[in-house]
Amino acid sequence: MSFEALGLREELTLAVATQGYSVATDIQREAIPLVLAQHDLLAIAQTGTGKTAAFTLPLLQRLGAKQSATVQGVRGLIVTPTRELAAQVANSVEIFSTQLNIRSCAVFGGVRIEPQLAQLQEGVDMLIATPGRLLDLYEQRAVHFENLEVFVLDEADRMLDLGFIEDVKRIHSLLPVKRQTLMFSATFSKEIKHFAREMLNAPKTIEVTAVNSTVDLVAQTFHPIEQTRKSAALIQLIQQHRWSQTLVFIRTKRTADALVTVLENAGIAAASIHANRTQHARTQALNAFKIGEVKVLVATDIAARGIDISQLPCVINYDLPYVPEDYVHRIGRTGRAGNTGTAISFFSPDETSQLQSLERFLDQHFEVTTLVGFVPKSQVTKSGVATKANTRTNTAEKSTSRNTVNTKRKKGKASAAKLNVDDELYGNFEADTQTSSSGKQYKGGAGGAKRNRRK
């Protein structure tokens, strides 16, 4: 179905056409007419399905039909869980509204607040914001919601996972009762259903894909690899396939930086994005990745929300996520907008529980294949029983593995102080705290770590 057939005005359809799109995706085809009809909406759609346009296009049409906002009077509010996603949505709004009298801006933390205050003082029709910075601006009386018409929660499941529920509830309490509310989520948990009941008024619900599923166009591969050999396996795959871009997900901020050092020492241009890096550094790294100056981007789950790379060929899970929903979001960075993609996941023996949880969550059984030259010394079956690594391997591979182990032992005797590349990543982990996107913290090794509640 064309965008014209959905009832969008010519200025918007022309803007969409300039981006190379002529046919609406499933989520756009179902959501746009409902949003134009001013229904509240709960939409379940995976990342990469075109959901941003599904709410920005009809929202722009509604706001563009009226006089522009008064000073400090926001008419459309889009709240996102992360800075990167806010910037991405703001970019889409700017592109689609080139022929409309719509003023928009994005506000988020990690950058100076003064330029954002100046923009808001000039008057903004559509505001894209992260929860914390939005509340900061409200407390400074820089933004008001008396004229708000539409409220959008993008990636609502990530809002819950990242612990923004109280901030979002407070924002909700500040808004006019009479308004349209749209909620978009990649997964459809009990928590999301409860959240929707609190936020929405008699909503329409659409699910464009099966609940808690992954994109069919993404080929998924799982490799059992010893933790201390993951970086070598990653380097081999990157050099072998020569992907133009590779997005690598890793659990912690410290190990992300350490992996970048290992990759650069192997002659692979790499950069990292995580919460400890400044917003300017994160933006620079992401832009360098988009234009090809950096071939590998290493990211944590929290920092990676909003990464939108056209035709990204490959995503690699260096570690399996603790939260199954994170896997859906991770591999949703590839296979976007109808393109095919590849998702490769490494898992060590102590990550088998995460693999089992992922299979239960997605109701799928993943075939595990051994990467040639990286046969684990021992392998944990789906039942959790440790076995010798003798499946899907031949004698030559076993011999190669034994020779590699023996060589490492000899090198270790010659120089006990010399560390394997992954020892640098995982050898001294006691002081490092890992935070999953659900807000839970883990201390200890790379897998099977001790769980502690956030204080």
C-alpha cells in the first residue's frame, strides 16, 4: 500500500519518497490510519520495521494542520529511553517536516542544557526527549504541557527495563487528561499490558509480528566458544567475511573499551559506545561507523538503543544478554526495512542458562554449530550437563584444538606474566559491576555471575 493511500498529505509523501520509500510497511499500514483517527494505540512492533515513521508521519500531519506552537507550548511529545534513540527520532521528524511549518527539537542529558533552553524559549511544536532531561526542564519552567495534543512512548519495554517507570509516571501526571497517547513496544509482556492500562484510554492494539519474536530476515547462528578465545574468534570472523560494518554487543563498559583495543591491535578500525562516554564521543563514534571510517562498533545494550544503520550486514553478540528481550533488540539492528541480515552469537559454557532462557522466551530451538578452530574443551548441553566437545567436529578440528591448547601451555610456562587477549578482558573482574538493561546488577565473572539488586 502506498503512503498516499493511507491518507497522508502530499508534503509528507514527498518527504518519504526522497528517502527512497514508496510502499508502507506492515506497522505503518496498520498504525497510520488509527493515529490519524486520533485513537489511543498500543503497537507491538520489532525494531527495524519502520515504527518511527508509523507515529511521526501522522503526528506531523495533525500538528501541521494547525497554527504553530506558542512559546514554551509543546503540542506533540515523544519520550524515548535513550539519547541515541531521541536523536534518531528527531532526525526523522526533521526530514519528514521539511515542507511543513513545524518546529521540533530533541532534549537529552549528557550535553549542555543551555542550548536546549534557548530552543524551547522560541516555541516548539514537537519535542523529543529522554525522561530525566524532560523533568529537569519542566522543573526549570522551560517547558509546559497545557497545549499538548499527542503523547508518544517509544520503546516502552525499554523504559521499564531501564528503570524509568517512575519518571514516566510523573511525566504522565503532568499532561492534560484530554490527549491522544501512543505506545510502541518491541515485546508484549505482562508488565507492558499493565503499563498500557495505566497510560492509555480505550486503545486500539496492533501486533504486526508474533509476540516475543525475531525478524525472519535475520539469519541466526550460535557458536560455543571458550570465554578466553572469543576475541580471537571475533577477529577471525571479521577478517574472513570482510563485512563493511559489524556491530558487536558486549555486557560491560570496561570490556567494551578493552575489546576495541584488541581489535585495533589486530588492524581493525573499531570504536565503542557506552554510558561512561560523553554524548559527544558517542555521537562521533556512531557517525564514524555510519560513514565507514570505523568498521566495528562495540556497544553495550543501554548505549545501543537508537542505533539505526541502513543495511547493517551483521550483528555479533560477544556475550549473550542476561535479559532475553535484549536479544530481540540487539539483532533488530540488522535485517531492517525488508533487508536481510546476519546475527552471530558466541556463548561460553557458563552462558548456557542464558541460551536456555532465550529459547524459552522465543519458543525456538537454536542449532548450535562449532566454529572451526575454536572447539571448546568442554561443552554444556541444553540440559546443563558438561560433555566433551565432540559434536559437529571432525578429527582434524580436534587435533587443531589440542595443538592450540598445547601451544598455549608452552607459552604460558615460558612467560607466566603474559596474558591472553581475553584475559585482559575478563581476567580481573571482581571489581567490575555489570548492569543489564533490566536495571539488575551483576558482580563477578562474565557468566553465571552473582545477582544483586540495584540500590
